[in-house]
Amino acid sequence: MTATTPTRWLGFVTGVTALGGFLFGYDTAVIAGAIGALRDHFHLTAAQEGWAGASAIYGCLPGALAAGFLADRFGRKRLLLICAALYAASGVWSAMAGTFPSFLLSRLAGGLAIGISSMVCPTYIAEIAPERNRGFLGTLFQLGIVTGIFLVFFVNQQIQALGDVAWQTASGWRWMLGSETLPALVFFGLLGWVPESPRWLALRGKGDEAAAVLAKVAGPAAAQRELHAILAAGSEGQAPFSAVFARDLRRPLVIAVGLAALSQASGINAIMYYAPEVFKAAGADTNAAFASSVWVGAVNLAFTLVALALIDRVGRRPLLLAGAAMQTVALALVGLSFGSADQGAGTLLAVLAYIAAFAVAMGPIPWVLISEIFPGPVRGRAVAIGVGTIWAACLAVAQSFPVLNEQLGPRITFWIYAGCSLLSLIFVFALVPETKGRRLEDIAASWSTR
């Protein structure tokens, strides 16, 4: 075994797993380009438009919650294969939907896949990654999400340019929604080369298989030490669901739920799901609105790369504090820009500043933190609660944005999101510890000493 083999192998495995994040981002953001045509095609009210925008998220919540139990029972890899198949099925079904209820059901199937992958992918990466670069590798999941968002904004723009408004209303949105089928099939195929999580294997009594996987990560000697630590920390095996609410785990549970809810309450999906509609409200025509959406995706991707570079150097907590402060200011400026003399350019710049702040901190870090702060015997179900909270909050934002925008106007709506960002700053300052460079088992043990 050469010195570079473990690094290359780990990079491949985590890269394939991050494709679950890519499909997550692609599937959730594809609706941004299709929503206007869908509204006209199915003659939707503002409330129904909210249903269309949030349709996938209705599957995300049960998908994430069920994935916790299922991943602990059947393993991480099997769940990822199921969600890859669901992504592909949703892409085909949504492109062929003939009625609005059929469309909602097709998106619900995709939402189940998003919910499963949003719970399993970060957990899998955390369980296989060495502590020295767990933050970097965990952030690859978020990089996958934002890459999917960026690519689908670009794909939507290219499809939008293929025809006039009548073609978009009749057929264009179908091509947008169906375009995720190909990457879903690629994800399914590549999962064949991905092993099961070593920590799941160890806790299921498959120590030899776990050691073999760990040896590929860090070498045989380090693998035995890591396996011993895993078995010592999880000697009681899989704990019952009630153990998630044990006294020692109250603080990490509050951190997971609070950080999950506040990350979404800043309104990120009001931008990601309705970006062209936001820019149209700021005075942009259709072509300019779609072009501005591509800028949103590009900035999101660029600053996620910044997060990759900083998360294991600067740490989780400092980035969260800086990012929450920056996005509070940016969202206040987004609200202020509506109705101003330079409304179009001002709105775009303020939105891009918010996206940059979110991408550095509140975008990637909650996924990493939630997957690393719980003990192995309850990790799957505890992470599912945190991820389920993300989707519940995301659903509330996506469903309510069209109504808030219609009744309160964009200025007040984005000021509400700014207030939520300020709350997230206070929450992180008061409760969130640093986890950089610490073994998962050491983080879990620290809660019982507080």
C-alpha cells in the first residue's frame, strides 16, 4: 500500500457520497426555474404556488426521520442505493406529470430521496473520515449541494432560452425537472464501489469488516486503535430511541435542533426556490432574472470552497459567528433595497452578500456539527431529528414565502429573515462549542462531564 492510497481511496468514497448532496441541491433548486411556468400551466394560486415550491420538502421530513431508524437497522449504504433510485424515478415522473396532484406526488418521491440522503450522507462521511480532516470531508456534502444548485440554475437558464413563454409553459419546465435523471443513475452505479460505514459495521458485530474499511482509511495499525475506541464507546450496542433524550444528551440535542431550525429560518430557500421570482420583483425581466439566479449559484459554490479551506483551520464556532453576523447585515440590506432607486442592482448585490455569508458558515457547518456531536449508539436517530428539523424549518420557509411576499411585501419579509439570522448569532455564541480536530467518541464523552 502506497502512502497516497488511503487518501485517494477516502477521497473517492467521500466524493461518491457527496453526489447524494449534489442530487439534493439539484432536486431542491430545479423548482426555481420551473415555478413560473408551473404556475401558468396549472393556473396556481399563491398558496398552490407555495405547495409547488415546497412539494419536495413534504417528502424530505418523513424521509429524514425514517432514515435514522432504517440506517441504524439496515446500514448506510443500502439507504443510499434506495435514495438514488428514488431520485431517478422522481425525475422521470415529474417530467411526465399531467395533473397538479400527480406533479406533487412525483416531487414527494424526490423529497423522500432528499430526506434520506440529507441524513445518511453527512453521517456516513463523519463515520469514515479521520478527525484531522473530518470538517473538510464533511463539507464536501455541502459542496455537492451547492454544485448541484449552481449546475441546475445554469441548466434551467439554457432550457429557458430554448423557447418562448408559451413553450416554457407547455414543455420547458418538464425538461428542467427531468434533467436530474442522468446524475441519479450515475450515483446509483458508483455506489457499488462504496463500502459500508465502519462504525455501523463495528456496532453490528462485524469487527473484521470494519477493520478492513478503517485500514483503507488510515492503515492497519491505526485501524485497530480506532476499532478499539469505537467498540469501547459503543459497547452497549444500538441504544433505544429514548436514549436520544437522556440527560447527558440534552445539550447536543438542543444544539442540533436549534442550529438546524435557525439555519433555514434565515430564508435561504426563499432565494434558492424562488430566485427568478425574487429578481423579477426587484424589476428584472425574465432573462435577467434567470441570469441573476446563475450568479447566486456561482457565489454559493465559490464561498463553499472558502468554507472547505477554513473549517478545519479556523474551526466551526468562529465561522458560524462571523457568518451569522454577516448574513444578518446582508438580509437587512436585501429588504432595504426593495423600493430604492437602484433596486435591481442593489437587490442582486445584497442577495449575493447573503449567499456568500451563508455558504461559508450556516450552510455547511450545521450538517457537519449535527453528524459529529452524538454518540455512535444513537447517532443515526439523533442525526435524523436534527435533519428532520432542518426540513421542517425549510418547509415552513418555502411554503410561507409566496404568501408573506404577497401580503407583507419583500422588504418586510427579508427583514424577518434578518431577525432570524440575529437569533442564530446569539444561539451560537451561547451554546455551540468547538469540535475541530476531536475524535467522534471524545466529543460524545464530553457531554457527560458538563
